[in-house]
Amino acid sequence: MSSVRTGQPWIGVESDNLTGLAELSEKALLTSVRDRYERGSVYTNVGDILVAVNPFRRLPVYGEDWTQAYKRPDVGGLAPHVFRVAARAYNGLVQGKRDQVCVISGESGAGKTESTKLIIKQVMAMCRSVAGLGQHIQEKIMQLNPVLEAFGNARTALND
């Protein structure tokens, strides 16, 4: 498995989470996200929030090796990634037995639909590895797919 940035999905770089910046201004956050993007890191954490920058191209960070790496119960030591968001939500649902919500926000063309598909892909992969409850969750997600597709294909003033 190779990371766009480090060769591994595991982190050790403080700048993966921007809450550690000396200055938490809009300019400092945007500069850090831009610098990380220019180095090939499209994902950055700001606390529990994942900031994703649409690279407008397919990256080699969504294959089976990445899926497996982010299926671990404790994904805290892994680099910021949309699969990490999915894993934390899934683990909160299964282990914590609490409903989970992932809010995906952005402008038209920002990659919201693609991020949603990637979260669903990871949750489905995690469901396949758990008998019983995992199958139930997988069936519920499959029932929601037409609704998600409708939202993803919605016409807006920006994409009309």
C-alpha cells in the first residue's frame, strides 16, 4: 500500500490535524490545507472534522489495501481519510450502539457525491466482515441507495 504523501496510511506528522497550528485563523487554515494539497494530501483534519479537497482525478488511496487498513477498530493512528470517517461512524454504531451521522457539505463540484459513495463503500466493506448486525446494516444502506442517488443528481442553481 502506498500513500500519496508518506508511503503508509499511518501518520506521525502534526500538520494532519490543524488544531495544532500556532495560529487558528482562516488564512492559516487555508494556507495549510493548500500546502497539504500541493504535497498530495487531499484530506486534513480540523479536530473531528475532515476537510477534503477535490483533486479532480482518481487517486490511488481507495483500493482494497486502504479499505483493509481502515477496517481496524482503532483508526486513530491512521492518516486523515474518508475511510477513517466511515470506520469511526461504523464502530460507533456497532460497538457504541449509538446512531451516527456524517455531514457532507460543499459547493457544487466539491466532491460531495463521491465522498458519500466512498463512505458507503467503506461501511459496506466493514459490514461484510461482521455476521448478523453487519448484514442488517448493509441491507439498510442498500435500501437508501436510490434516495442518495436522487440527492447526488439534484439540480442546483450552480450546476443547472
